[in-house]
Amino acid sequence: MRSISRKNVARAAGAAVGVVAAVAFLVAARPAARLAPLPASVKVTLAPPGTLAVTPAPPAPLLDATRLSPGGAHAVAAFAVRNQSGITLRIGLRGTPDSHSLDGLVRVRITSGKTLVADTTLQGLRHGTTVTLPIRSGAERQLRLVAWIPGVVSSGYEGRIVKVSLALTTLTAGAAS
Amino acid sequence: MTRFTKLLVTTAIVGVLGSVAAFGAFASFSATTQNAGNEVSAGTVGLSNNSAGQALLSITGATPGGSWTRCIKVTYNGTLPADVRTYLGGTTGALAPYLSLKIEEGTASGSDVFPQCTTFTPVNTIYDGPLSPAYHDYASGLVTYPGGVAGPWTTGSSTVYRITASLSASAPNTGQAQSTGVLTAFWEAHNQ
């Protein structure tokens, strides 16, 4: 009797170990039910008129930010605009995102030296900048673009990919120089 | 424990494990994904130049034998590969038969501004002859390539044109105070 009882105990213990091992294996192998959210991507390409030459010249992108997330690192790009017309021009910028999905979520700041040209969202960039920069014939200006998603944004950005055509607009500012 | 009991217990254990496995599998398979913002938008064709509205040639007091050279840079802003042709529009005046044009396509460094030709490097001569009304629309226009190199125009490609206008030395006295007429140079792009 005693030997049979020991055998049963051993069987029960073995079965218990097997069940625990099987459950542990299943739990470990099971994919996480909640994945980390994908970051947003924003690609900006300049679209200059013939009177302006820009660096980086299209179709090379000015900015290719593939890991934008709320409160995350800011994406920064610098570009140069040269007036190749024969007269002084005032330049402005107008962005045309190919989708509205990040319109109110991504903030954009454009500066030229100490001049703030734009501090708005992608949606605001659709209306164009109100500040214009004068550039003499043959002269060049350096600009800087920063894009980021503020930390207060909680959703709506995940995995979104938006391409922005950033057009440079010109106004005649003076006589031939 | 009878064989039947053992079989029953084994089946029960397999069933329990199968249920746990199924729960795990369905828990992961029931997750969703989405792909928003699907949209089809047309490509574009677009051309612009660096003249900022200024005339390429605006000459007064021209004399027989005179010659004038100007450059203009044309840039393709469209997204679709395109062919480009150039032609003249407008009504020619009494002096037009005595004016000849040479149009060269090529490149220039970034330091030139409209209508300078200081750094122009010619690649092809696409026209050299009298001011002719024969080239008056896209169908009759002169084929031109980006940078003078055969191939389609793509986003950001450009060509600098050096245009030399010459007034014939044999222009008659009746040409005095006459004009060629106001002419417009066109560059027209059609997607391929």
C-alpha cells in the first residue's frame, strides 16, 4: 500500500510540474496584448518657385522625421534660400500636407536668425506664414525648421505618415538691384 | 486508478491546456490594426522661371548690327515626369523680319541672377535663325531637355537658356522707330 501511495504522489507531483511548465510556456510565448504605440512620420520637401534656389533642392527632402511621439525629441532641419531673380523679393512659406491626420498634432516652428517666421501647427502652416523675409537679388538666407509633437497629445498620431510640400511664395519687394 | 480513469484524467488535462492555449491565441489574434488616410491624388506638372515678371529682352534704341544676350532659368516643379517645349507667342511688328534669335540650352552656377549669363555653359543650340512665327504652340514648339541632356523633366530639374537677339546690319531705313512687337516666350510641360 505504501509503495502504491508513493507512486501516486510522484505521479501527481509530476503532473503538477508538467501543468505548471506548460502554462508558464504558454504565458511566456503569448504576444503582449498591448504594444508600444508607433511613432508618427513627417517628411517635408521644399517647393520653390523659379525665382528661388533652395538647398536641399527637391526632390531631396528637407526633413524626414520618422520617430515623432508626444514629448519626444524635436526634429530639426536647416535650409537655404537664394534669390536668383533680378529684383528684391519677400518670401513666405505655405505648407500642404498630403493628409489631415497630423494637422493639429504636430507643431512647426520656422526661424531665420532671430526672426520667427512661423510658430504653428501643420494645420496653421496650410494658411501660409504672415511674416515675410526680404532677400536681395543674388543674396541667400538661412532658415531653420523644427517639428515636434507636444507631450499633451495622447492619441491620434500613432503610425501616421504625412508628407508636406513646403512651398515658398514670393512678393516683389522693390526695383531691380 | 483504472485505465479508464487514467484516460479520463489525461483527456481532462489536455482539454484544460488546450483551453489555455486557445485563450492565449485568441487574446493575441483579436488585437486590431488600422490603416487610415487612404487617398488617391493626382500628380502635377509645373514650370517656373527666375524672371519675377521682368522681360527677358526690353531694348530701346536698337541699331542695325546690334546684338543682345540674356539668360533665363526654367525649373520644373511638377511631380510627374514631363516633356517640355518652348515657343513664342504674340504679334510680330515691322522690325521682326530683321531680328534673328539664337537659343542655347545649358547650365549655370548658382551665382548668376536673372538675366545674367556670366557662368552659363552651353550644352545644345536648339534654335538659330530668324524670329519665326512657326513655333507658336506646343505642337510646333522646340523640344528642350533638363540641363540640355535628353530625358524627362523631373521635380527640381532645370535648364538655363541663353538667348541672343541680333538686329540685321541690313535692316532698312524704314525700320527706324519700328518694333518687333511684344512677344512672350513660353515653356510648356506635358506629363509623359
